[in-house]
Amino acid sequence: MSTATLAVTRTRIQRSPEHTAAIYWKEAKYEFLKNLRLRMYTASVLSFPIMFYVLFGLVLNSKEAIAGTPVPTYLIATYGTFGVMGASLFGTAAGLASDRGLGWLQVKRASPMPPFAYFAAKVVVSMTFSAVIVLALFALGIGFGHVQITNAHQLAKAVQLLGILVAGSLPFSAMGLAVGYFTGPNSAPATINLIYLPMSFCSGLWVPFMFLPKVVRHIALALPPYHLSQLALGVVGAGTHESNAAHWEVLLAFTMICLGIARIGFQRDQEKMYG
Amino acid sequence: MALVPHPPIRDDAITGREASSLPPIDPMTSEGRMSIAPIAAATEQFRLTPGSRADLVVASLEGVNKNYGEVRALHGVNFGVRAGEVVALLGPNGAGKTTAVKLLLGLMPPNAGRVRVFGGDPVNPENRLRTGAMLQVGRVPETLRVREHIDLFSTYYQRHMPATEVMAAAGLEKLSDRKFGDLSGGQKQRVLFALAICGDPDLLFLDEPTVGLDVEARRLLWEEIRRMVQRGKTVLLTTHYLQEADALADRIAVINKGEIIAVGTPAEIKAKTSGKRIRCITRLGLAELREIPGVSAAKQDREAVEIHAPEAEPVLRELLARDLSLSGLEVTSAGLEEAFLALTQDNSGNARQLN
């Protein structure tokens, strides 16, 4: 019995640029709405940095200064870093672990969805939530903490700070992908907390860096949140005056390592059986 | 509500005593389109079904092995689906049905053999434009609305059915704005079905589409599947519900422990046993019943006993003679369940041909 077979070469799907853009846009839009409507996500990711900032930066210490920088301004940089880290980690890792472990990612992979769109959407949404957190901190600082953004110079600094923090969402999104590929759907949130809370403390995001014990300060040099917060503090004039390039290099290297780990997880997943 | 696979409903609850309430046989389905081609040579597993284009195999597994570590999920599987037909892959849980579907969808590669979809590698992204898949999913994003899920999936395809048509085909018209997490189990399955059909694909994969649904929801989904078939789609569905395979498929491939053990039309598979099932309340014990000539099996079913026999009449004569107080007598045709048990309990374990 002969079977007529069609000669099909292995190609990318040819789509018009408009169509591809539409796919990426919708993937990101629905990922955003999905997370926004998840009370657990929105509440924890947005409220923790804001709560801490209000408590430690506005209610207490608001007239103090650290290394010459007013506390409300200083804490925008550190709690901004903390918030960006949380938003990126929870935005990517928890969703990925759940989608993988419970079969939803397979449904999407079986569809014509371009695989990259899935990851791009998660990263974009993490950056969006990061921006929201930073802007919220700005608003609170300006409204209640006497943070000044009155002239062009200060506005430029504010934009630069926002840019740095939102860009800082990328290394943590990469980390989230790496974690998400190696945790189960139920253990992902706990694993994330186990990693990022100690990391934040040791990086000087809660207790300012110069007040940390010496040992901890050494550990911090290896931690990405330390480097991001130093870049942010540099903008407000409170950094430790190390070169910015060094910080960016560490963050870049960290991002590459995490993406490498994520890629290993991605390929390992091709073989695994899902429940 | 999570869509975890539900333990199979006991088949005697459906095929046994409710046989009389089954829907009438639709001439468009298996019974009406019984294969009349002669049985081919022993190694030939693909056979012609009138109404399908025999020259176009749209999906096939050729000599496929698939292992998960030490576990042999599929072994030596040869199996093909032709354009326009509905094939059911029928087997118990763990038989390898879902693995076969995942291989055909290109979600993982085989350890040996070849998988072909539309003549090419299933991983080819162009193939995915022409296929739709309904898989068993533990959790679907619950905070998105039904129309948002459908909108997103529709966008992946080059051409897709309008959202209203998709929702009508899946029976979701009134649920368009409902969040996925607020739906009932049957409604959730219909959304997954909608995602499979929204791209107007030529080839549909349905992995246990009605698992965990009540009888009514199952009937509704069957109707929706039949409507897709009437539009000319090719369908591969997997199931462990024998009645489902019988109701929907042109051909059934029975699979157990990773091997295809029989392929044929539902009528051919049912013809494996043409026995009867006798149910009654009797004071006779099981041991005594099993000794009655003509009885192939007897088991207790709560207050009654269930006796299987190739022919009912000799056994009935014995029963009625021995136990004058016998009551609650029902005699029904042995359904696909017996055929299935006979096939899967075969000790040879090799791929068997029907003859």
C-alpha cells in the first residue's frame, strides 16, 4: 500500500510582521491581566516593598539620612530593588513551574505559538510590574517623604533610577526562569522565598549596607541584588563609589548563567513525563 | 476545580444495565460505516474505511519505541490515521495513549522509529498550524476569561474561526465572560475543546476528552466532536471509555502496556466476543454457578450475580431449574467491555490480528 507523502521541509512559520507583533502583544497582554487578577500575586509583590518603604522610610526615620542621602530617597533605591526582584522572580518562576508541572505549557507548545513569545511575555510583564512598584515608591516619597523632583536635573535622575531598576528586572526574570524549570508547581513559591529573602537581607536591601556585619558585606559582593542596589544608590548619590561597569558586568554574567540553566531545563523537559 | 484525571467509571454502570438507554446508532458513525474490505495480510494494520482518503496518511507512528528511563511506554508501535477518519486509541490508564499523542504533537522525540504528521516531522512548526490538541491539563490559568483564552489561541493560527463560531461549536456562548476558574468541570473541558478547534485545524488530537465528566456533559461533548467530524476534520482520540470509542470512531486501535494489540472497526472489535451477560438475584453460590456448563465467568455484584456466557439460553434453563426463587433477571449483550478484557488479558502479549 503506497502512501502519498507531502514533502515538507522544516521551516519557521512564515508570518507577516503584523501578525507576529499581534501574537507577542496578546501574549503579553493576557499574561499581564492574568497576573493582575491574581490577588495573591498582586498583593504580595506590590505590597511588601510599599509597606516596608512606608514603615521604614516615612513613618520612622523620615528625617534621617544615610551616607548623606535622606532616608526616603535612599530607601527608594533599596526597596525598589527589593520590589523589582520580587516582581520578577514571582512573575516568572511561579507561573513557569505551574504551567510546566500541570500540563498547560504543553498545550501551548502543541499550538503554533512561537515559544519565545511565552518567555518574552513573562519578562515584559515582570518589567511592567517592576515599573509600577518603582513609580509607587516615587509617588509615596514625593507625597510624604519630601523627596524632591522639581527641576530637570532631578527629573533626569528619577528617570535614570527608574530605568536602572526596570532594567534590573531582567537578571531576576532570568533567575526566575532558571528556578521555574527546576521546581515543582507547589514548591516554587517556597523555593523563591528561601532564595530571595536571605539574598535581599545580605545585599543591604533592608538594613543599609554599611550597617551590615563585615562577613555579610563580603558575601554581598557575590549577590546580584547588591549590585543592582548599588547602581540604584549611585543615582541618588549614596553608592559606595565603585565603578558602575563592574556592577553591570556581574549582573550580565548572572543573567547569562541563569539563561543557561533555564535552557538546560528547557531541553530536559522535552523528555520528561507530565502528571 | 483542578482538571486532574478522574478514576475510570466502572464500565458496567454504562454499558451493562443501561444498554437500552444508549443513543440510537447513527448511520454516520462506526456501525453504519462498517468496513467491508477483506482482512489483509497478517502484518498489515492499515485498512480501508469507506469515506476516508486511503492514499493520504496524515499522521503515523512507525516502529516507535518510547521509554521514560526504565519504563517502556511504547514498544514497536505501528499506527496510522488517514485523512477524514476518526480513530480511537483505546486502552486502560498507563497503556501509552497519552505518550502516543505527545509524540504525534512533537512534544517529545521517540527513542526509536519514526513519527510523521502531514508527511513531515511533527516538530515542524508549519504542522502545528494545521493541528489542534486537547490534552489533559492539571491547571489552566484561572483568572482569564473564556473569550480571552480563545482569543489568544486563535491568534496563533494563520486562519481561525471567528470567536462566536468557536464558542457556539463548543457550547460556550453564555460563558464568554466567565473566568476559567469559575467554570464547572464539563465547561472547562469544553473550553479546552474550543482551544483545540479554534484554529480550524485539519487534524484534531483529543486526549481523553470526556474524562471526569458526568453522562450528560459527555453526551454534549460527543455531539460537538461529531459536528467537527462532519466538517471533514481528521480526529485521533484516546479514551478508556469503550462506549466512547464505539460511539465516535471509524476505527479503533486497542493498546495495552505500550503495544497495539488489535486494530479494527468497532464492530470487528465487538465481534471478538458475542456473548451474553445474565444478571439475577439467586441463592446459588458462585462456585456452583461457575460449574454450570456454558458459563464462562460469574461474579458478585452487590445483591445480584453477573454471569457471562457465550449463549444465554442453556445457562438460563439450568438457572431457572435449579433455583425456583430466582428474581431480578436481566439478559443483555456483552458489550465492548468483554471484548476489551479478552484482548488485554491475552497472555501472548504480541500484536494480534483479528480473524
